Amino acid sequence: MIAETKYGKAVAFLRSGFFAFGLLLSAVWEGPVAAQDNEEAALSREEIVQLVVLANLEFTLLHEIGHALIDHFELPVFGREEDAADQIATTTMILRNNADVDAYAIDRLLAVSGQWLSEWKEERRVLGSAHAFWDSHSLSIQRFYNINCLLYGANPDELSFLLDSEGLPAERGFLCEDAYKLAYRSNLWLLENYGRAATDIVPFHGLTVEFQPTRDPRHEKVRGWIVSSGLVRDIAARATEFFPWRREVPVRFVNCPGSAEAFYNRNVAEITVCYELLELFLTSVEKDFAAELAVVCGNAGLRRLFAARLSCLPE
């Protein structure tokens, strides 16, 4: 587990919204006591990168499971299905990780919202104002605020720094505790009305997990993190335990050359996650870290304090 500073998460949003800087300072100021040399410092940064990648995978998988639940049980949806799937994913992640009480778990949700902010900034750089406003998904910046709102609503005391900041303007933030209560009640309604009962027939149908062989060393690196963490199989087991699926719902990790995406195919009731999407998460956090490391290593005072821990290059 990565230790965190009292102000680590606040710093993340005070500096252009990048969560990476706050997590970086967490590792530097209150990281493992034993981390005295460059190799151990690099390991602590690797742990942070792994946290961010796996947190974004968790959100992605729960989002697609949300689509599967809506399709399989013909759930009523008022509004866009993509927004409903996002809300299922965010609320489930909050409850699954105890983010309403666990400060470490909050970092996982901030890592997800931070990824949406990074994607928004990249989209603006590449597309300018030519965004796909017609798309079935909310804009990346809207998804950033939506996650922050539900997270703040679940734990307003721990996240008080977020209110009236770049991460959550006050005009939105004042509505977020009620928004989270509504999302929480919706999750309870889903379990009470469609959850598995003790009398349901066994053996269970449910989610199965399959990893195709990777074709790229970076893909294999992330696949190794996923397998060793047990994250995907745990989520699949919980979804199987909680809901009486009428058929198997395969979750397949596959190679998708040129396509960084994940999707639920309702024609065959199957979830696909592309290794390329996981590489996008990895590349994004590495890019953010590189930018923030340059800031720290380029500052004479910070460099003097943390050069060894951060492996700053000689001047």
C-alpha cells in the first residue's frame, strides 16, 4: 500500500488537475521508510503507476458490466445508457473499495477521474473544438466531474479540499451528497429486485475470464499486473455471486491492433477489453509522471531534497 501525505490529493488538483503529482509527493514524503536508494524509489513509482492502471481497468470493467446488467435484466434506464453505466461503475467502485471511509481507496477513484481529465486535455490538443458532441458518451471532462461529484458525495469530510476547486466547482459540489444518496439507493434497488436469491438454481451462470496471449512486452507487463492482483477474477466472481445470470458472460482480454477500447457486445453477451486500452492507461500516467518529475527535478530546492529518491539526472 502506498502511504499518502495529508495534502497529497489536494496538491493533485491545485496543479492543473493532475492526480499524478499528488501521488508522486505521497511516495516522496511518506513513502516506505526503507526506500533509500534509486532502485527502491523507482519501485515506489512503479507501484503508483500500477495503482493508476488497475484503478482505470476496474472502472472500465465495472462500466461494461453495467451495460451487461442493463441488457441481461432489461433494467429501466432514464437518460443515456452510457451515463447509467458510468454511475453503476463509480458507485460500485466506491462501495467495493470502501471509498466512503478509506482514504487510500479514494486515490483509486481520483486516479480514474484524473485519467478522464488527461484524456480531455489530449482531446483538446488534438481536436481543438471539434469534439464529437453527438457521441453516446458524455465528454471526458463531464465524466471527470461526474466521478468527482459522486466521490465527494460519498465522503465530503475527507474530500473537503475538492469542493470549490478545479476538481469540483461549488455550484456542482453542493448537489453531490444528494446525488450520491440517489446513486446508492439505485444500487440497493438493483440488488433487491434483481440480485441472486438463496433459492436461485445452481450451478451459477455468470462472468468468465479469458486472457489471450499478448503480442507486445508492455501489454504483457500490464497483463501480469492484472493476473497477480486478482482484480478481474474477483470482480467477475462477485458479479456472478450477486446476480442470477441466465447465461455465461465471457470477459475477454484481446489484442486489438489500432483500437484502444473496451465494449459490451449485446448480440453475443460478451465483454471485450483490448490490451491497447490498458497500454493507453499506462502511457498516460507515465507521461503525466514525466511532466511532473521534470518540475520537481528542475527546481533547485526540491532537487536537493529529493534527487536521489526520484532518480533525477545529473545537472
